[in-house]
Amino acid sequence: MSSDADAPVDAGAASVEDLRAQVQALQQEVSDLREATDDDGQKSMTIIATKGTLDMAYPPLILASTAAAFGWDVVVFHTFWGLDILHEKKSKNLKLSAVGNPSMPMPNAVAALPFMDSVATSMMEKKIQKNGTATVEELIETSLDMGVDLQACQMTIELMGYDEAEFYDGVTTGVGAATALQHMADADVQLMI
């Protein structure tokens, strides 16, 4: 194996002064690049929340509030069924689907029975309460208090026929995919949940 370090050096190719000038120019270029991209060291995260079930409401809200606690700039863009998380009435009645969930302690044939989603939801709600885990409503309030930008997709609001007044106070409405994409492009971390 050979490397550039093994290659013969042409002593006459560059003087020490030339090399120093090149190093200084590179150092300045690195410094300029750091300055151009430095946002006071604040990290940013964009989460896309697309599901509106009880078990899928927790990950974006927990990650968002935790990142905000570390001083991150956080946006959670809720679209399609993910809007139910931000809907004051619907968020208090989110369900847990037992069908197709490999972590559920029951076979799909049993999970498919009409009443099993209610049973699974009730079991999860009892577990949340027994464990002292924050409710979805508490996580929303915490996230908003910590400066998380909880966004509701405008196209989905119109598609689902929601009224913007039905969302929690502090939720950002009127946001489209282009705005979400811009924040994602600039974010250090992008997640789709």
C-alpha cells in the first residue's frame, strides 16, 4: 500500500513561505465556513408526525421536549393523522391499534376482534397512569412551554375539514410542506415518525 506520504517530495515545488501562505489561506477559509454556518452552536431538529394513535403520539412529543430541554430549536410538523395529536378533543381520545403490532401480547386473529382496540387502549392508558408517565396533553403543554414549534399542515387541515380553533393554543397553523422542507434542510436532525 502506498500513500501520498510515501510519494517523493519535490523540494523546489513550493517554498516554506508559499506553504505558510497556503496554510493561512486554508485556516481563514475554515474560519469563514464555521462563521457562515455557526448559529451560536444551537442544534436543530425537525420531526414529521404522521400517525395519530396513542402509541405514536408519544415519540415525537418526548423527543421534541427533550431536545428543547437541551436548548435545541425544534419543529414538529404534524400531517395527516398526526394532526389528531394537536386537536384538543381528539388528542384526549387517541386509540391504540392491536392489529399488526408485533409487540402486542396477542395474536392478530384475537387483535382483530371489534373490541380489542378499546381493550388495548385501556390497558395502555392504565399503564401510563400507573407509571406516572405524562399524558399527551401534558407533553403538548410542556413542548409548547419549552418553545417547540408544533405545526399543523394546512393542506391536511383543509382535507380533514378541521377548524384551526380546535387545536391547542400555541399550535402554528397555515404551514405547508415547503416550510417544513426548508426547516428540514437546515436541521441537524430530521425524523419521520
